[in-house]
Amino acid sequence: MFSGWNWVAHCLYLLLNICSLEVSGGLVQSCGHIIPESPVLALGSNFTALCILNESCLDFGNIYANQIIWKIKNKVVPKEQYREINRTVSSVTFNDTSSLATPLTCNILADGQIEQNIYGITVTVGLPPEKPKNLSCIVRQVSKLTYPMTCTWNPGRHTFLDTHFRLKYRWPQENFPDCIPKDVNNSCTIADVQFFVNLEVWVEAANALGKAESDPLVIDPIEIVKPLSPHNLSVNSGILPTVLKLSWENRISIAVMKLKFNIRYRIVGDTNWMQVPPEDTASPRTSFSVQGLRPYTEYVFSIRCMKEDGVGYWSDWSEEKTGVTTEDKPSKGPAIWRIIDASRSPASWTVHLMWKALEPFEASGVILQYEVTVRAKSSLSSPPEKYNVSTTNLTLKLPNGTYEVTVIAHNRVGASPPSVLLIPASNTKAPVKNVRTLPKDGKLWVGWTAPNSYVLKYVIEWCLVSNSSDCTIEWQNEPGNIQGTYLKGDIKPFKCYLITVYPLYADGQGSGQSVKAYLQQDRPSKGPTVQTKKVGKAEAVLTWNHLTVDEQNGFIRSYTIFYKTIDGNETAVTVDPSKTEYTLSSLTSDTLYTVRMMAYTDEGGRSGPDFTFTTQKFGKGEIEAIVVPVCLAFLLIVLLGVLFCFNKRDLIKKHIWPIVPDPSKSNIAQWSPQVPAKHNFSSKDQMYPEGSFTDVSVVEIEADDKKSFSEQDLKPFDLLKKEKSTSEGHSSGIGGSSCMSSPRQSVSDSDEGETTQNTSSTVQYSTVVLNGYRDQTPVQVFSRSESTQPLLDSEERSEDHAGGSDSTTQRQQYFKQNGGQDETNTDRPCFERTKQITPANEGDLVGFAQLQISGQSSQLLGLGLEKNTQEAALLDVLQQTSTEGQTVRPETVEGNPLSVDEMPKSYLPQTVRQGGYMPQ
Amino acid sequence: MAAADSSSAALRRRDLCSRGIRLAGKMRSDVVDLLDTYVEQQGLDASASVAVVEGVPVAAVERWDEQTGTQRLLENLAAYRAFRALLAQMLEEQREQLGEADAALGRALAAVLLQVSAFTYH
């Protein structure tokens, strides 16, 4: 409790003390201070500071030196560095000032609890200046009379302190004011210096920690002058075309120094400077003639100077001035070459002469024209032909032979030496060997092996090979003693060049040797498009086209074919680049494959589009191996069946159809003499059930025979015909066959056809009536039987004879007509042909009745099964006549219809009802 | 060793003489350039001779062939020393008269003065 009151009393005392001081003097009086005040310390040195307490503080606050605490930037200095000198003084020592920082404060711990700051100082730590080094000076002339001198030096390490540098200089007997650098610490410029007196120059550096001086430099300023460059340079053409005269003014008095010069020059557009030999300009002067220049060439000149003895510095180069040399005659003739086109005529050439324009340094002026002389070597008597052209090419048509071509270039001053090209009749001399190329430094180098003979010069031809443009030839000449050169032209990368080397001899020319080359290769711009030529079960033949030259971008080194199934790994096959076809083998059958192709150059490859194909399920011959045996087996079975049927035909016949009586063996003619001897009724018809007629019979009623029929007898036929007027029917000459079909066809048509075959031998004559189904036009008509049954012929002939000669004639005529028409116009329906003869025989055919029974099943269906109204009417008639056992079909005879009752009672082939052979 | 020292001293003297001569030549060149400017600036008569001015010692050009080289040099030195003093005095007197436009003239005169000092040193 007591101590607490004591503490409060101390505070009050201090506060009162401070206040009283402020009131009394306006200043704060500290309880102590530090010695030294604001020290500047050398980095790394030791340092001791003292804190001295005032006596007044001792009396009032019981503050003593042993209570002092030293701090660096709020960090307490270890007590080991303290030392209490007496009760009012405490010291602190730092062995290395690098650990010091500002501020350094002296504090006191009042009553061991309250820390009170007594005093603080700022500590500056740095380094003393180093001795400036490398002092050097230069006098840069700025005008004719002004020569400021600039000296530079190395100021040394950073001192962390404010360091001042001074450039000092003096004569032995006279001092000059110091030169103080502005904004820098390593150079200073003295405004003016005097020559021919040694000047002592040195640098002094000083800061709070010390001072240092450089080594003195004793120089005569005249030895370090960098003069102003000569000015007012002018260039004048000399008398000679290779000389230009330079003039200038010097800006430094010869009394100050004598000068020597450097003159440099270059051709306009060129970047390389040439220099006049220094020894030629090593003396004071104000002009110089530059020699050895090219005629008619624009040059750029520049000049500089320095002290004659070489002590000092070169001036800057003067401003550039240009001058042009005068013209001279061309120094050499133009390089000449030719392209010979011998394709147009075997006896003459089209020679394209071409020469290169001279370089400016060769032309020595403006080329006005070229004089071309062509001299035929074979005929020396003929005068040479001369051409004056202003272009660099000339096309001539010359007879085959050896020629000497000379080209001379002319300018205003004179003519060039002639350029001669020998064009031999043939290139019989030795060619170069081993032509090769090599890209080098962005250019294309061509090398070759020289032939054994002495070569005058070489001509290198080259052209860009492209699909889109012609091969435009460029060329260059090379001397005969070299075996390689760079192509002098715009050689583009990724383009193919065809390069040809020709050796030219004094008396001829060697044939050209060619090589293809690329300056730079790249990947192909696209890949080959592959497709299949043939796909098998386990193999596929792939084809592709070569890439075009423009697409290749380099030499195609190889192709690689990649193929895979949908879920399989990709397989790669490398193919020779010369091939355009490859067979993939060991493929899986019936599998979808994806194939693509890459073309590779030296720089890489590029893939073409994917192509898919599916291998076949069966290999070649597999299907045949399956089908052929099956077919053979089938045929064998069929054959066996046929043989079986043949062997058992009797049994089959017995079971399938009954034995049909042969109508030819009938004796109806014998027991029915009233009936016209010739009738074609087939009794067989009556044997077959209705709708199964396979053959027809024709009843022909001759004109004479007609008389034997009463009109009544014919009426039913007329009626039938009338009623069937819409039904187109006609007869054929001989039954059983159609005019449109061969007998064999008729036989093989159907079972009914077979029936027909079986019964045809029994049918003598037949008329086949083709009825179109309902109102349809009949498909087939019959005009004549092709049957060749001899029995029927004999019967017919006998009947014809019996019928009288007229009727015979008419009938023969009838058949003849039909036959002729059949031969000549087989396409025409037989029905029509029949009708053609009808008018002629119309009268004779009155009462003619014809029974038309179709032999075709379809016609049967038309007759028997369809049962249209006309057929119904016919059936009615037939039924009326069936009592007499006859079924007739009368031919329509207009105007003479016969009633059924009037029909003659005669035995005619009957339409047989199903299942029975009607009794007659 | 002594011979080497004497040789070195002789070279130094020769060099000094050479540079003294060249300095004199430069001074002459500068003064010639300066004279016209000065005459124009001061408004003097261009035809007036400045070679002989009362109270100013003349260089030993008049009795060139009657004197030894040493005598000539000594006389010339005396003349230049007097010239230096007079020139410095003149510059001091005219410093205020020479304005900004005449700074170049003043610098040229000062340069001449410096050269005279240097020549005197030589």
C-alpha cells in the first residue's frame, strides 16, 4: 500500500516537473542525454554511447544509471553491452555497427516497472569513400575555338552516405576552380582547356567518414582531343569514269593540330563500306580523289579526321554525300544461252536465244541495244545474219546445223566485248556426271563431277516443276573450272526444281544431266486417296494415285497403309513409293475394315481420307463349290425321276389318262358317205371332257361341197357365227399348231399340249379359233397347221380331187396365200389374213361353217369355263345339235343365217362333254 | 644512369620547347581571329596598327638576327609576361562592359590570357 502511494507521488512529481518547465522556459528539459549526438559511424566499426542523467532527476525520481535500458528501434539491447560508469552515466558498446539501427534510445525503468524514455539519437552508418579509379578525360571539340574536357572515373563502392566528388585540375603554377559534377558522381566537364600545357587532373571524393583522392592524371589536352568531323563535303565527277573527287573543310585550326583522315564509300543500295587506304590520307588536306570506282555508279562518301600523329580520338563520321561516276563502255558481253525446239520440223530448229542483261557495274552505262550475229558454221560462205534488238531474247528458225551466235551490248560510250555461244548440231560431247544438290544457307547448291575434257564453261538450267504452270526455264553461266555453284534465283521452299547442267566446250556441247531438288521439304499437303480395286474374303487389293508434284512438298520416300477393323488395332504396312497398288492379305472375312494411307517425305507424312470396305463372306470358288454340287445333285434327281417315269410310262399313262381311240383309225368316212368326204371333225374332241381340248379340227366346206349342204344345214353355223361375231376366230390350215408357235412349242406347252401331241397324230386338219378373253384381242392366231402328218395330206388330196378342180384351185390358192403371208408377214394376225381372202371367196363361202375349237387351255377356259354370253349361245346351239352328236361352230356369213333346223344332218367332230365320247 | 637522366631531361626540354612553339602558334592564330572581332567590338580603326603600343614591350622580332636564341626567347618571354598582365587588366576593366552578347569574346580573351600564362609557364 505504501509502495502504491509512493508510485503515484512519483508520477505526480514528474508531471509537475515537466509542466513547470514548460511554463517557465517553453522547452522540455530531459532527464538526461546521450553522447555522442547523431553520430556517423563506419560500417563494421565498434561504437560506444553514453547516457548521462541529470542530477535533478536523481533528486526527484530516484533514477540512477543502473536503471537505464538501451534500445535500438524498440528492441532492448542486451544488458551485457551496458556498463554503469557512475550513478548517472551508463554506457553501451556495440562491437559491430552493422547491428545498429536508428534510433538508439536511453530509457529508464522507474521503480522497476514503468519504462520511461530519457533520450534518443539518430545513428548513421556508412562507409568512407573509396579512392576514385580509372580517371580518363577527353576533349570534345564543339566549335572552332571551344574545347571542353570531360573526365570520367569510377566512384567506387556505395558509401550509404552523402559523398561529394570534385574534379580538380591545375597547372604547375596555377590552380583552377574545381569541377563539381551535377546529378552524377562519375564525370565532370571542364568548360575550356588550353593546349600545349600539361594539366594535372584528379578526383576527390569526400563524405562524413573521410576523403579520398584518385591518382592524378597529367596530360596535355591536345592529346585527348576528339575533333569535329570535316564538313561541307562535296563529291565531283572526275575526268575518268572511275574517279570521284571529294572536297571538305576542316573545323580545327592547323595551328591547333594537324589532321589525318579516313574516307569511306559504298555503292548506293549496298551496305558494305569500302575505305580509301589510310596511308593515302594520312596528311592534312581538304580534298581527295577516290579512284578505282565503277563507271556509271552512284557512290556514297563519308570522312573523319583525327590528330595526325594518331594521339587522341577519331572524329565522328561526317555527313554522307553521294556522287555518280561517268559512263564507260560495257566491260563484258552478256551471258548467252539458247533453247532449241526441234519438235515442229525435223529439218529445222526453232532457236530461242536469250541473254542476261548486264549488271550495272558491267554495263557501265545505259545499254541501248544488243547486236546479235548468227553465223552458220557448216556453210562458211554464207554471210552472217545480224539482228539489232533492245530486248534480251531473240527467236530464230534455223535449219539444223552448227551455229555460232555472238551478242554485243552497246551503250552511249561504246560496245562490249562479244559473247559467243556455239550451237552444235548435236550434243555429242561428254556430259557431266553425278549431278547433286544440297540446300545450304537458304540457297540451293548444285554440284557435279566435271568430265575429263577441258570445259569452257557450264550452263545450269532450272525450272519449277508444277502441275499448274509450265516449266519456265531459268539459267546461269558458270566458269569451267568450278564443280558447284549456288542457283542465282528466287528458289522457293517446298517446290520441286528440275536442274540440268550442260558443259560447254570450245568445239561443242555435252548433253545435259538433270536432277530434281527441293530447297526445303515439308510434309505432303495431303495424303493419297486409297480405294479398293478388288475385295476378297481374306484379301483386298488397294489402289491409289500418286500425289501431284504440287501436293508432294518433297520427295515421297514411302507410303504407309494403315488398316484396322472397327474394334481392332491399327496395322501399318510400308509400301514402296513407286507403287500404286497393294494387296492386303490375312484379312478376316465378312469384316468392315477402315483403311487410310500416309505419304511420307523427309519432313514427315500426311494421311489421306479413310476408306472403308467389307471383306466378302465367301472366298473365290466357295459359292461355286457349294452351288455346283447341289445343282448336279438336283439334275441327277430329275434325271432319275425322268428315267423312272419313262420306264413306268405305261403304268403312269394307265393311271393318269385312259387310252384314247385314235380318230385316224375311225371309219366315219366309210359309214357316212353323204357327208363331204373332207371333214376335219375330230372325233377325238368328243372324247375329251369339256374344257380339256388340246387339239382342233377344221371342217372345210368347199364351194362345191357347200352345195351338198342344205341351207338349213348351214344355218346353225351362220347363227353361231353371227352370235360369235365379236369373237375372233379363224382357222388354220392344219390342226394342232399355231402359226405363231412351232410344233415343238405346241407340244411342250402343257399337259394338254402333251395330250395334243398324243392326239395330233389322229387329227387331220384343224382350225384353231383364238378367242380373246371377253372383248380382248386375241394374242395368237392360227392360219395354218404346220402338221406334217402324211395321212392327213393324202386324205386332203383325195378329198380335193373329189371336190372338183375349181375348189381345189381355190383351196390351193387359199393355202398359198396363207402360206405366202405367213412367210412374209408372220407378225400379222392370221385371222386378218384369213379375212383378206374372205371377199374373194365370200360367195363360195356361203354356208361355210367352221368349227373352231381352241387347243389352248386358256382358250378352253375362254370357251368352256368363262361361259360368257356368246359361249352360252353357242352352247345352246351345240345342245340343239348335240342330238346329232355334233358340235359345230359356223363361220359367220352375213345375210345368210341358217336356222338350226335347216342345218344339214351330218357327222361333224363334236364338242365332247366331260367324261364321254359321244356316240355318233 | 646519368646519361639516361640527361637524355630524358633533354627530351623533356625538347618537348617543352616544341609545345611552347606550338602554343605560340596557336596563340597567334587565336589572336588573329580575335583581333578583328575585338577591333569591331571596340569600334577601333581597322587600319590602326596594334603592333606597337606605347608602354607595351615588343617581341624581339625587330632585331631577330642580332640576338642569340636565348636572348630572343627571354625578350619574348618578357613581352608575353607584360602582355599577360595588361590583358588581365584589360579583361578586368572591360568585364562589366562586355555583356551577354560579348561573352564569347570575353571567353576568347580569357583563353588568350590563359595561353599567355601557359606560355609564361613554359
